[in-house]
Amino acid sequence: MEAAKKFAAIDPQVYENEFSKPIHKVGMITCGLAIIGMFLPPVWLYLQYGVFPPISAIMVGMGLALTYAVPFFIIEPISYYPTLGDAGTYMSFLAGNISNMRLPCAAVAQSVAGVEEGTKEGELIATVGIAISIWLSIIAVFIGAVATGFFVQFFPAWLQDAFKKFLLPAVFGAVFGQFALRGMKYAPIALVLALVPLFLKWKAYVVIPIAVFGTIIIGRFIYQATKKSA
Amino acid sequence: MDWKQIANEPWIWISGAILSAIALYQCTYFMIRALNIMKRCGLQRRDIISIIRGSVITSFGPVMSEIFIMIALVMALSAGFAWQREGAAVGSVFTELVQASNAAVGAGQEFGGKNFDMKGFANVVFVMNVSCIGWLIAAGFFTRYLGAARNKIAGGDIRWLSILTVCATLGVFGYWASSSLVRGGGITVAVIAGGILSMFFFLLADWIKKPGLKEWALGLAMFGGMIIGKLYAG
């Protein structure tokens, strides 16, 4: 709280010229570079090893991936924006781990400085908090990847077998369980919409859009019905 | 050459380093800009140190749980690929695994299955990287409009936005959980155990008022479900 008292009001013109304008410019350029950077691995794989997936595989794979991701492209930036601010949004969507790391760091930094989110002071403080968390996480992930990559070879055979066969089912169950808690009304719908076509032996690229969009549409009906009765 | 070997060669480590360098440049530039203005407005060095200390302490738990969960990505793909996707990218480990599974389906294969080969791997590399560009486009080109967009898109109903994301996630993970459920044996046990353990740890965190446990809940449920599935299968 002591910091807040010493934090004099920021001149809007100074803020605009020395913070807002440059961060929008650099934010756009760096996000643009990252977009190009995302194409680097598949292009490099092709150039060095001559391997590129068939167009049909890309179309189906991208279709399924986007079925899941597109709602988040729109909703996440909008939802997180009030806490993250402009600079925080650029940084967080480039570095990832938003809900578990960037948002808490922004909130803690603002709390330590005694400033409110949505204010100019709040945005500056959140910027520092998020930037520190990005440095820390990138260094730690690098060390973690190198160390884990080294140690996994010493895992006993039964553990390696467990990873190979049972890790993914456990991940799917765990994430479904987490979100079921956040939407108990909607979880059974998602399961039924997926299980019935699966029993009918329909292909995954048909069943996934049915499960995703079906759950959203029925969820919307339930939400509106609940809202009206409330 | 085996795809597992290619997946850990220098090309993927360097690709990850380039993305991380972009993220580090961006955040350092923003931080310097913010610090310059804050100093001019009277924020003292000790206050800045307090902010930095708070951020480091807050990041520590999530970073540790991230590394713990990253073992899954290292085992499923490779250490280099885990670094490329988690160093500075957009998706969590869980999102990455489900997108890898989607990409393998596109190649007519099962991710991590016996038929998963170089064609499947190449599709995983393409789809996992390119499918997350939407977040970068949204942030890079629309950040300045987000405040206004928030009010317009939600139509004043912000709560529906969060329910929509829950429904979309339940839909996609509902499919992948169901596809494991119908396979029987240890795989069915693993998916059920993972789900129950996840719910248990999240509820436990609320009951005992230890929110920090939530950072570990998914990782613990994931490894717990995996081990229980293996023990059941023998």
C-alpha cells in the first residue's frame, strides 16, 4: 500500500506517447514474427528431412484442431483483457499459460503495489509482473525440458509402458473432470453426444464437431432457460 | 530415420529458441517502458523489487507444476518438441496433447499408437504450431479493440462467454475421454480414474482452502490415472 501513495498520477499524454503507442507497435510486430515463427518447424522439417504431411491430412487435422480452438481465439482475449491490459494481452498470448501464471502474476503485482486493475497504474504494474513471470517460465521450461529429456531414459520399463499406453486416456479424463466441475449441467451432454456416434462407429472428424458444437448449442438452450427461470 | 529421433534434433530446439527470443524481447521491451514511466511517477526501487519478488513467488508454483506436467509431452513426443511448444507458445500441455491427437486423426493414425509414423508426426508438427496462430492474430492485431469488442460480442452477457468456453472444452475432451472409455481394460480405468482424481483434487483444494493445490490437481490426476490404469492392466 505504501507504493500506491508514492505513485503520482500519470500524465495521459506521456502514457499515450511513451507507453501505449510503442507497445501497440512492438506488440503487433512481435506477434507477427511469432506467427511466422509458428511456420518454421514444419518448413524446417520439410527442408532438412523432406517430410511434409499430405494436404488431406492437414485439412482434416486443422479442421479438428480449429473446431476446438476457434471459440477460444475470440473469447479468451476478450475475457482476460480487463486484467491483463494492452501490454499484458500481447505478452500473455505470445507466451501462453495465461490463467495459471500470467493472470495471477498481474493480480499479485497490482496488489503489492496497491493499484487497481483497469487503471493506467494497474496496467504498468501488471506489465512488470507478467514480464518477470515470462522470463522465469521460459528459463525453467528450458531447464525442465533438458533435464526431463535426460532422466526419462532411466525410467523403469513398466513406467515407460504406462506412459505409452495410459497417459493420454488419463489426461482426457482429468481435463474432462476439471471442466465437468465447472459445468455439471453440460458435462453429461458432451459425453452422450460423443458416446452415441462412437458406438455407431462414426469417424472422429465427424464426431468431434458434433460433440463440440452440439454441447455449445444445447448449453446455450440450458443457459437461457436457467436465466429465464432465475 | 525414426520420427522420435528427428523430434529431438537441433532444428526443433532452435525453432523453440527463436519463439522464446521473440517473447523475451517483447516482454523486456514492455517492462523497460513501464519501469521508465513508473520511476518518473515516483515509484521507488524497493517498491519495484517488491513487485518483482511477488511475481517470482507467484510464478514459482505454476512453473514447477508446468515442468512436472511437461514430462507427459516429453514422453509422448520429445524433449525438444516439449521445449518448442511450451517455451513460448500458446497452449497448455493438455491442449497440446489433444491437438496432437486431432492432428494424428487427420493423418489417419492414432497419436502414440503402433501406426503412428513420420507422416503422423509431420502432421502433428504442422497442426500444433499453425492451429494456435488464431490467438496471436487476436492479440497482435485486435488488442487495441478488445475493450469495445468485449461489450459488443457478449451482448452485455459476459457470463455466457465463460460457459461457452466450458462447453467447447467439454465437447472436445468429452470426445477424447469417450473414445478411451469405449476401449475397455486399463485404458477405460485410466480415463475414469483420471476424471475422478481430478475432480477430487479440485474439490479438496476448496475444502481445505489450499488454492495452490489446484495448480497440481491436473498433473496429479494425470499421473494417478495413468498408474491406476497400468496397475489394472498388469
